[in-house]
Amino acid sequence: MEARANNEVNDHKEKASYYKALNDIANQIHSAKDINEILLNLKDQILSLFDADRITIYVVDGKKKEIYSRFKAGPLPSEIRLPISNDSIGGYTANGAQITNIVDAYDGHELSMINRDLSFDKSWDEKSGYVTKQILTVPIFYKKYVIGVLQLVNKKNGDRFTLEDQTSAVEMASVLGIAFYNHKKLTQTSKKRTRFDYLINNNLITEKELDQAIRMSREQKIPIETIFINDLKVRKGEVGRSLAEFYGCEYVPFDNNYPIPGDLLTRLKQVYLKNNLWVPLVREDGKVKILVDNPQRLDKIDSVKALIPAEQYEFAVGLKEDILQFLDYFYGTPQDQQDGSIDEILGKLGMEEDMEDDATDMLTEDDNAIVQLVNKIVTDAYRKNSSDIHIEPYPGRQGAEIRLRIDGACHKYQTVPYNYRKALISRIKIMADLDISERRKPQDGKIKFKKYSSLDVELRVATIPTVGGEEDVVMRILAAGEPIPLDAMGWSDRDNSLLISTITKPYGIVLVVGPTGSGKTTTLHAVLHYINKPETKIWTAEDPVEITQRGLRQVQVLPKIGFDFSAAMRSFLRADPDVIMVGEMRDHETVSTGIEASLTGHLVFSTLHTNSAPETITRLLDMGMDPFNFADALLGVLAQRLVRTLCKDCKEAYHPDKHEHEELVRSYAGDFDVLGFPYTDDLTLYRANGCDKCNNTGYRGRTGIVELLDGTDTMKALIQGKAKMEDIRKQAVTDGMTTLMQDGIRKVFLGMTDIQQVRRVCIK
């Protein structure tokens, strides 16, 4: 009993001595001014405390996503760098904030029990002759962030590190975390603040790299920020964030979808703004936002306030290249200025801005400033791949907003000064040959833009009266283009092979359906391009003719003189056709003529505004079509939508959780197994991220999603019996049709788009 009591007393003394040594080390680290020097002095004490052979302290390098050895004791390389990943023991601890206590680093089975990717690099041992056995690693935290790793190697008695060692190592790591943070903070406060402290503090650049960049900037006479981005590969957004933190304001990168502030540019010259490196961005609620390279330059702030009167000012910081890009975008580059630069145009408007609104109503084609402004609006919209231009004047002194529809979404483009909004509308009416004195009712017209500029496009114009005696104008850009090959449409194998089989039949009717702007005409021309052969005579009636193909005989309908789609189709039947394409079946007569034509040995293509393929059949039956003739004629119905595609340059891969996969399976509402995308650890989806090429939207371009209903014998029998739409849908699915939603989900798994874009255009 006495011996047992003595042993307990000795154990208690040893523990007390152990924790006293630990506290002594912690106190010395906390009170040290130089953290590296104190660790060097304490290395023997630390190794003795843990009865360890070696110690290494790693620090996180955020820029390179690595940990590097800041302090080490033992015959190790000058610097050790490990990726923050599960491939190494230290990297695994940094990656997941996981403690490891390994008995034998050479035992692959033991490592795989911790993580299947975990391995030990034996090359350092092989070079030095040292044999690594036991390893203890613990993460070094500051608050909730891992900022480093403490690693102990080889217990001198050959045993594994004890639970007490592990607990003490965690306490030591906690002390080191606070010490590293305090040392970093002390270093920051003891030196003068710079614009790039954020980059240094987050290990995106080193002090040495900063000095090197400053020297290169002076020698090459280029901004230091450019060297960071181009030579040191620092992300532009990180450089902008560093400037924003230093100046205490917002960083605004260049965005070529940013609305042009026409009302703020009228009195400003591009050359002056380029020399002084500032540009106005927007006026909202009496506040003007200015982008400047240095928001603390009082001379620039005074110039802004003198030139742009406002109730309030907000200054944002931008890189020199951002400001110059904004200026080129707002005013136009030299090659853009064939029709006059925007500063000249707005300057002319500015000289006359005291004119009354009524004076601008008497506009003629010779009013040069407005002529140039309209030309620039159309040219810019075309270069941005815009489908529509929306001109939206507001009553009072609010001016006119111009928005462009790009990839299916509207973006603000610019604001025209309020006293020229009616002149702008009048100019467009003159170009479209509309009545400029009529403002009370809608008007429709067309502009052949080549008549006014070198750009060969046609614009479909619609004017609509709005509140306050104003008029909105919407112009659809109808750019001539080449047909897209069928094999580039991105359809499934079933849909592609079925469509080719359908369109190569000698007679029958094929309908392509969907809302306005869903790509129906593009699909029809891809189909016609496939069957366009010298032995086939093809007539088309379109309004307007957007895509031209050699070999087709294309006709522009003119409803004003009575030459509509039905009249065009009747004339085609007397002109020995093999194939007829009618732009749209708008009425009973056109549909019935098309069905008759398909029954008399012709292949007929047309479009219809319906939401789905099964709905198209019930709609036509409701229009009074003979169900037997219609059933005999029908070859197939293709419904389609356009969805925005993820930007290929910046889309971000990720592994979805089980819940997200189950949601997609539920939305698919069919035999999901045929898709071939079961939930596995390797399943990868993509989401929008944003980069300069897609204007930080994450999306660039559009693709089609389709459902193709096959005119099978069973389907024809249902049509003859005037079956309900739900029965037609079920039969179409039985025949192999994938719905719009299902095709969209297929393209989600292929990484082309995301489920949000699919849900925007189809319900189920």
C-alpha cells in the first residue's frame, strides 16, 4: 500500500512538473517580441517536454494553398512545402483540421484507416538515412480558422505519442495561434500602412515580392497592380479588395454590361477623364457614384464636384485598366467611332440642353447628334449579341433608360438626357417609316439598318404608348446568319435520330413550337439545311427572312397588302414544291392549307406558339382541324426552349449532396436510371461562378432543350379520337419522348447549365 501511495505521489509530481514546463514555454512564447527567435531558444525544452526527436511548425500560405515550414528542429530540408490536401499527413491536418497520432508512418494500412488518400513521402528519409515512425500533428487555430500545423516526430522511447502528449500539443497549438496572430498584428502596426497590406497579410504576396514588384513598376513604367496580376498571378479581385480595404470604399471592376450614364457624360471629355483617371458611373436618388484610381486625392474630388453638381457623392476605387476600359466602353474606341464618338454626340446634346422638350419634337433626319446616337445604340447592341433593344422614357425630367436583352435577360445599357427622349423616339420612327405625329396608338415597322450604317442588319420596330404621354420602343435585331448544323444542336441520340428520320419522309407535317424567342426559326433552318439538296425544291414564307440559304426559294410575306402566310402557301402549291416551310401558323386557314398540302404529297414545316408538344395537338383540334386529316398528316411535334449555358471558362465543379441529387431525380419525374447519373462519390455538377469573359454573370450563350413527340400509329389513333392532352402526353412518353424538364436535367448533369435556368423556362 505504501509503495502504491509513493507511486501516486511521484506521478502527481511528474504531472505537476510537466504542466509547469508547458506553462513556462507558453509564457515565454506570449512575452516574446520575436516569435522565430524564441522558438529557436525553446526547441530543446519543447522536444524534452514531449520526449520527441523532431518538431516542425507549418504556416498556411493562402495564395498557393500550401503549408510551409516556418520553424523546425532536426536535420530537415531548408523549407518544406506541402499542399493543403489529404495526400500528406501535415496537409491532411490543415485541410480538415484533423489531429493525427500515427504509430508507423510506413504502414500504409494504418494511414488508409485514417483517410484513403493519405500517404507518407519517404524520399526525405531516403536522402538523410533517418527513419520516421511516430507522427503527431495538430492544427493551429486562430479563432475558427486553421493558420498552421504543429508536427512532432518520433517518440524517443519508441512508443506512440500519449493522449497526454496529444492534449498538451493542442494547448501548445492554441498558444502558437495567438502568438502568431499577435506577432502579425504587431508587425502591421509597427510599419506604415500600404495599399497592399491585405495581400501580404493573407499570404497572397510576400514582402520580397512586393519590393520586387515596386522595382519592376519603376523600371517598366507600368502600374504595380498590373505586375501583381500578370507576373505574380494574383487574382484581380484580390488586388481590388486590397485597394478597397486601404481606401475604405467599394472596389468596382470593369463590366461591359454596366449602364452607360449618358446624362453624366454630356459635359465631360474622354481625353480629360483618361488623363485624370476618373469616370462617373451612375446617378441615383441625388447621389453620384464616381470611379477613381485614388479616392483620397483632394484635387480629383474637387474637380468632380465642380464638373458634376450633386447632392451627394460616393467614390469607389478602380484599377487604372478598369477605368480606361470603362471610358472606352462609355465613349467608344477609335474603331467604334465611325458614326461619331459618344462624347461628340453627348457634347452636342449638352450644348443644347436648355432647349424645351417641344423643340426636340420637330426632329428631321438631318439632326446629326440624334442620328449618331441611334446608330451607336444599334451598333453596340449588335456587338453585345443582343436580341432586343428596349427604349423606355419616363415622364418629367427622368430621361430615357435603354435596356438590352442578352442571352434572354435584360441589362441596363445607358440613360439618355430627359430633354432628348422624344427626339430619340422620333428618329427611330422616321427610320422605320412610321407616323411621328401619332403617339396615342401602337405602331409596327421595320428598319433596314444598312441604309444608315455599314452594319447589315434589319430591325423589327414596335412602339407602344405609355403613361405621361410617352412612347416605348422595342427593336428586335434580325441579323442575317448561317444555319446551325443539326449535329451541333446538342440533342439526345433518340431525338436526333428520330428527327432525321422524320424530316426525310416524302410528305407530312412537322411542327416546331414554343414561345417567342425560343429558337424555332433557328431549328427550322437547321432542318432545311439538312435536307437542302439539288433534287429537292424548297419554298419558304417568312416574316421576316432572318437566315438565308442558297438552294431555298425564300419569300417575305407582306400582310399589309394581303400577302400573308396562307396566300403564300397557296401560291407555293402552284410552284411545284417538294418542301414548304411556313414561318407561323397564325390562323385556321393557314393550318388547314398546311394539312392539305401535306396530304397531297408535300413535306410541310411550320411553327406555332404553344407551350408543349402534346398541347399543340389539342390546340389544333380546338381550332377546328379535322382530326382524321390531321392525324394522317402529322409526322411529329418538336417543342423547345432556350436556357442560358454556364460559362466554359469559369464554371465551378462541385460534388452535390444526396438531397440535391434526390431533388433532381424528383424533378425528372420519369425513369431516371436511363440517364446514367446515379449518386456516387465521383458525381460532379457545375455551377455559375463569374469571370471577365462572361461579365461576372457565370453564364455565356444559350442552348436548346427540346421534347419531340413522334406521330406513331397509337398517337394517330388518339388524335382521331380527340383524346385529352394528358392521355396524349402519356402516350408520347411511352413512345420515348423526354419532356422539356427531363432534357433540361440531362443538360444539368452534362455540365451545360444549372437547374435554376431550366426551371426559368419550363414548369414540368
